[in-house]
Amino acid sequence: IPFIRRLYEPVFHKHIIFIGGQGSSPPHPEVKLYKFGKPPGKTMGQFQHVAIARAIADHPGYDGYVYTGDDVLVNAPRLLSVLDPLKMGTVSIEMKQSIYSTPNPKKSWYHWTTSHGLVQVRNALSCFPKKSLQRMKQALGCEMCILGTASDFGYVPKRYAYEFIRWMFFLRHTMNEISVPSASRLIPTSNDDIQDFSGTYLWLQQRERPFKLFKEDDVFLHPVKLSNKLFRQNVTNILSTSKLSVNATVLCKT
């Protein structure tokens, strides 16, 4: 946590909070613990969107909210140089799925057919605002469809914060890789109000040498295990030689 603070405070100053799930052991004094929306027996990280929504609700009045996992390296100066503070921010990798179809478990993403997949979306469907259901065809190209994709990094502008919190509550038992990208695409009233952030996702064999794939134009790199001392030193070296300035305007003003 001290390293992450040193990494991002030149850009975000003191506007950084750390959140975790209740039951974390031992709790760190800087980590605000929230109840995740996980059903019994499920991994807590798959339901971190509920904690993110609660943290946004607890910190009103900001122009926007960047959220990320602790294994994501955010190129914060690059983010500020490309970010439109009024647009919902998400990643562009997407898997589209009809809500009422039955995916082939051998050919489709296996999470669709689990207890935290499509069945939970169907259970929550009556709670979705009508305008969001109407947006499905425009945003996703088909009626009654939902998205699955990476959800490790994103941005919620102030004007969409309330709707984002509502969606995360509706989908609290749906894994974050369905709930977050779907909300990010369907809450905005137009595709023009969505921005896609470029980043690099590492395959298993690339994770031992992540920084060889670092690109200055990328907003994020995932996953990077910052608990690794050598990785922390590599991050410091990369950012110290980056052409990007960290003398940027604070993103989230009160």
C-alpha cells in the first residue's frame, strides 16, 4: 500500500482509498472493509463491484471515480491525457451473450452457465431501468444481451455514479466480469458517452516478464503482482524513464 501511494499520489494526490472485503485477515489500517455481494462458497474478488459501488456512495461530490485492482499497473499520466471526465470508461474486450439463450459449455465462456452468470442476470432483469433495456440493441447490437469481459479497470463519471451504484446492487450476486462491463455499456444514453481504455492483458507465460510488454500509450497493464519486490523496482524504473509527465491536473476534485 505505501508503494501504491507513492506511485499514484503525484497524479491523484491524497484522493486515493483502498477497499477490501470483510473478513480480510489481518485487516490493514488503510483498507476500508466492505461487504462484498458474494454468494456462499464463491471467491470474493469476483464480486468486488459491490464494494466499489459502496465506496463511491461513501465519497460523493467528486467529478469522477477511477477504480482498479491491486494487480493492475495504471499509467496514470497517460490516463489523464486521454480521459474525458464526462464519459463512462471501460475496456474494449467483450464477449456478448443473449440473456435467455443456453450457451454451449464446451464452446462458450464457462461463467455464463455458473450460478453467478446468466441465471443471476435473469433474476435481476426486472430491476433494470427500461431505458437500459432499450439501449441493449443500440449498444450491443442485439436485444436482451449482456456482456462479459475484463473488469479490472474503469472510470465512472459523476453524472453516472448513482446509476452505476444501482446496477451494482441489482447485480450483486453476478460476477464482476459480467456486471461491470454490462453496466458501463448500458447506463450511458449514447455510445458517444463511452470511452474505451487501451491496455495490455498478459497471458500466463508472459506474467514473469510483464514489463517487456509495457507500452507508453497503454493506460494499464494487467496483471502485475506488486507484492514482488523486483516488480516494484521495475515499475519505478519504467515510470522514471517515461516520457510522460506526472505534473497533471488532479482528476477528481471535491
